[in-house]
Amino acid sequence: MSDENIKSNFIRNIIIEDLESGKCKKVVTRFPPEPNGYLHIGHAKSIILNSGLAEEFKGKFNLRFDDTNPAKEDTEYVESIKEDVKWLGGKWDDIFFASNYFDTMYEKAVLLIKKGLAYVCDLSPEQIREYRGTLTEPGKESPYRNRTVEENLDLFERMRKGEFKDGEKVLRAKMDMASPNITMRDPILYRIDHAEHHNTKNKWCIYPMYDFAHPLEDAIEGITHSICTLEFEDHRPLYDWVVKECEMENVPRQYEFARLNMTNTVMSKRKLKQLVDEKIVDGWDDPRMPTISGLRRKGYTPEAIRKFCNEIGVSKANSIVDSQMLDYFVREDLQLKAPAAMAVMRPIKLVITNYPEGQTEMLEIENNANDESQGKRLVPFSRELYIEKEDFMEVPVKKYFRLFPGNEVRLKGGYFVKCTDCVKNEKGEVVEVHGTYDPETKSGSGFKGRKVKATIHWVEAKTAKAVEFRLFEPLILDDIEENAGKNFLEQINPKSMEVLQGFVEPVAIKNAKVQDRFQFIRNGFFTVDSKYTTDEKLVFNRIVPLKSSFKMQNK
Ligand code: ATP
Ligand code: MG
């Protein structure tokens, strides 16, 4: 991942200090996803930050599945997460599962009980919430708080053996019900859940809570800098308490940074799962999803995502990034990588009436206007072509310079063509455009006789390959606050995808396979879709249009 400059940020500065002062000998970071969904662009930010820091300082980076919640987790998610991290270029040194630490976690809970720092509580979940108090009122102590160590040990052991039902009992830390920090008001450490776990199957029916499990996982793995998002700031004292009272040898430190939020995007896994379950999209990898697999299928490159993540930086202040900024980096990255070709998305026939019938010639056209070294290709040209419907107007509007009766344009890489008239069907719709060409005006011939104001692209009709195009708009219409309580489903864009049947010139895409990327002149960057492409028909997803009104600052 060393192909881009890592921007300085406050966590990087802390690491530099820790290494210089000798407080830390070797940096160890981790990315700890819960396998309860697919990764999204926000996770990419965390992966790139954590693996980038480990790489830069010659440390170690772990991929750790935080799988402590059996009901929602699945091996399908485990597999997709591995694939996505790899694809992004995040190279893990080790891969771990929190569930493999359940024995240690259980022992540590027993240790806390023995130290008088944890107790089994019989309050119901509702009562626990009630007793917890509010930001302005202190909490109330549980009537079970003063059970003896022996009683707690016995009950906790029986919880583990499965003697109680879900929710009947929990293990809580004995901290301070009057603490101004609500997280510290006797947080729950273990709960009962009789669900099968994807890894440990039915070995356990009690599971550690995040606040107890996470610091232990970090300490067990020798993580030095445990990086998480801002909402865990209040949990830090509890994190430190768990590490200390569980007498862990390694003492990790937690640092919080602002999560990535983007316009026109929902990022909570719960909401993304809802989009999948309610079939609003065709899966976690739908090209409109902000998931890594969705972005991959849409044709985004890992390089562009990494540049984007580096550019937005790491800070302590929450903000919302314009989703067009990601598109900017995709465009930059593809400019030189994606070979050009001509494709017509909304075809109409152009007949060149003075071109000899039955004749085909081959025109030489460059593969990438931005890079001569990519060479040229031969493109067939004949009497009948397809052009874009919008490149003809029977009655032109002001400043329209493309085809209309009497007007002349250049056909990209070919000749000047002057529109003569058009053919209409019984409904009065234009079905064919007619024109004549001037053999003197061939591209590259040095013709200087007169000028035209527009160049349009085209595809030769007989050899054209019929393909499908899928164009995308943001799935979410407005910029919504993720937690505003609004139902985000009401903000779904009904026009987030447009499916078109058109044509592509055959040579350029001859061996096109899934994930290959092209620049279709004037229409955008496209990739071959992995789900709907068949042996008979290529389906192209538009990655991004070629132009945007979005401007990068300082560029
Ligand atoms: P969600 O809130 O989307 O359900 P999560 O944060 O619960 O996701 P995890 O699987 O627990 O998902 O996240 C793994 C790591 O990714 C965590 O360290 C988390 O802080 C980080 N992360 C999640 N979302 C973002 C985001 N939007 N920006 C940056 N980092 C994120
Ligand atoms: Mg989480």
C-alpha cells in the first residue's frame, strides 16, 4: 500500500512519539469487523488507516473478526470481508476470531467476580435500563449487587451451563451507578444467548459484550494502538478498566477518530441489510451500494478508493464528505487505465446515402486520447451507422451544433457528414437520420477546407455488438442524518438505475471480461458487470460519467 503519500494525522503523530520515546517498540494495529454484514466505504477508511500505519512503521496488522454476537453473524460475511480487505490491498499479518478467546474471556470474568468487581444480576433488560438513570440523574443500584463472591461464582457457572433462559441473568461489572459517564454504571459484561455460533457452534450459551470483549481481544493480541470511531470515546475509561482489572499483560490504548459519512449514502449495516432483504437492490454487491463489493462491481478501483481515503484524512471532527469526491478519484485513476471505444447508448440509425452500398472501410482511431503509447485500432465504417438519439434534432434549439437538416458534423475518426433529412414512423417519431459524407474530409487527411462545430461518436451498424448499459444515480436522494429517526426508505431514489439497450464497436471489446474497464467516448467509464453478463450478452455498468461539475479543492 505504499503507492501513495500517507498524510500526517494525529494518530500517526502519536505513534511517532510513542516509537521515539520507546513507549512502544513495534506498532500493532487491527481491523475488527463484526461479521454481520458486508464491508462499506467507511470500513475502507479504517482498513486503510490501520494497515497503512502498520506498514509505514514496519509493525503488524491483524484482521480480527469481532464475532461475539452469534445471532447476526455468518460465515458468508466472514468470507466477503476477507475478500474485500484483500482487494483493497490491506495485507494482514494474522487473522483472528474473537470467539477463539472465549475461554480466556470466561476466566477473566471469573477473576473479576473473585476480586469482587463483577456480579450476577437478575434484573430484566427493561429494569436494567430503568435503573441506569439518565444524563442528569444518577442510576440506582441493583438489589443483586451485593451477592457474595461464592454466590456469584456459582450463578455465573450455572449461566454457562445453560441453566437459565435468555435475558434471565447477566454478569455486570461493579463500578459506579452514580458515575457521570453512563457507560460506567455497572455495564453488562456477559449475557445469555442460546443461539448457535458460526464458529463455536453450541459450546457457549453466554457471550461477552463488546465493552468487555474488545479490550481483552486487543490485549491478547498485543495491539498497541486500538483505533475506533468517536462514539466509543465515552467507553475509553471502561476499556482501560477492563484491561487493568483483568490484569492483562499487554496494555493497548484506544484512540478515536471521526467516522466517514458521505452525502447521498447510508452506511449502517442494519440499513444496508434492509435494502438487501427488502430487495430494493439486487444484493450486497449491487453497484448502487456503498459496500466494497458494490463499488467493485460498479467498477471502482482499489487505487481510487485508497487515494480518496488518504485525501479525506483522519480527524476528531465529524463531517460529511461529498460522495462526488470519490468519483473524482475514480475518474483520475481510470483516465489512463481504461482504453477508449465508441458505444451508443440510445441508438438511432444514421444512413449515409452517398456512401457506396456494401462497402466497408477500416478507420484508424487512437485507443486513448490521453496516452499515445496505447496505440491505435481499426474501426469498421460503412453506409449505416448508429448514433445517439440526442445527437439529432429535427428542429435545433439554440446553440445546438450537432445533426439537424443542413448542418454538418465530424464523425469521430471518420468524415464530415451533413444531415439531409430524417425518416419518421406513423407516430411521427424519428426512426432514421439521413445524410451525406464528404470523402475529402477524412480524419487525418489534413483537410482544412472548412470547420465544423461538433464531433459525434458512432458505431458501424452491421458489425455493432448489441449490449446492455446500466446507468446509476445515487440510491439515496437527500443528505440524511443517519440517526435522524427518519425512515431512510422514504428517501430512496426511484430513478437510481436506468437500463439501456445499445451498441458497442466490436474490436475494442473483443475479449472483454468481467471487471474490464473502458472509456466509452462522451458516455463515461464502464465496466463489465459480473452478475448479468452472459456468453450471449455483455452488460456494462457505468462507473462514472466522464465529466462532473464537482471541483476538488487545491487541485
Ligand atoms: P455499522 O455501524 O455500519 O453497523 P460497525 O461500526 O458496527 O458498523 P464493525 O464491523 O464493528 O461495524 O466495524 C469495524 C471497524 O470499522 C470498527 O473499528 C469501526 O470503528 C470501523 N468503522 C465502521 N464504520 C466506519 C465509518 N463509517 N468510518 C470509519 N470507520 C468505520
Ligand atoms: Mg460495531
